[in-house]
Amino acid sequence: MRITFVSVADLREYFGRAPVELQLPEEATLREVLAEVDQRWGAQLPGYLWDREQQIFRGPIFLLLDKKVVRDFATPLCDGQEVVVMHALAGG
């Protein structure tokens, strides 16, 4: 299955400006996306953003699937979906 991985704002510094197409096994979950993040970019990501041992983002970083924040890494994916990684936004 193909998933499009998109980074937003300052995270583009690590993942690039262009969306990245990931080839994942059928019946993949969000956990497989995180494993792919570790394989492709994990060594270059600073420790305050990425936990290589657990293969998860640290701090106020969210993954969005269908424009909704997803916290359950067992969430199944569908071919053609877009996964967005972004920092939490705050304002005042």
C-alpha cells in the first residue's frame, strides 16, 4: 500500500518540503509509518523530537490521519491515505 507522509512547518527541516510516498505492507498500521520514519530519518532527528528506542515522537508532536489527530498507533491505514506530522499549535 502507498501512504503519503507530509511534514508541516519547522518539521520540514528534517523531513523535507515535498510529501514523501511510503510503500508499506498491506494491512499496515500507523506503527509501520513510525518504523519507516525511524529507518529513513531517525538517525538525523534530534533526541528531543524522536525516541529511537520506542520509535515514537516526543513532545507536542501530533500525527494526523484524515485531518484528525491519531494517538493509537494500531490504527489501520488504507491505500492512498495521507499521514501528516506537525507540532501542536498554540496561540494567544
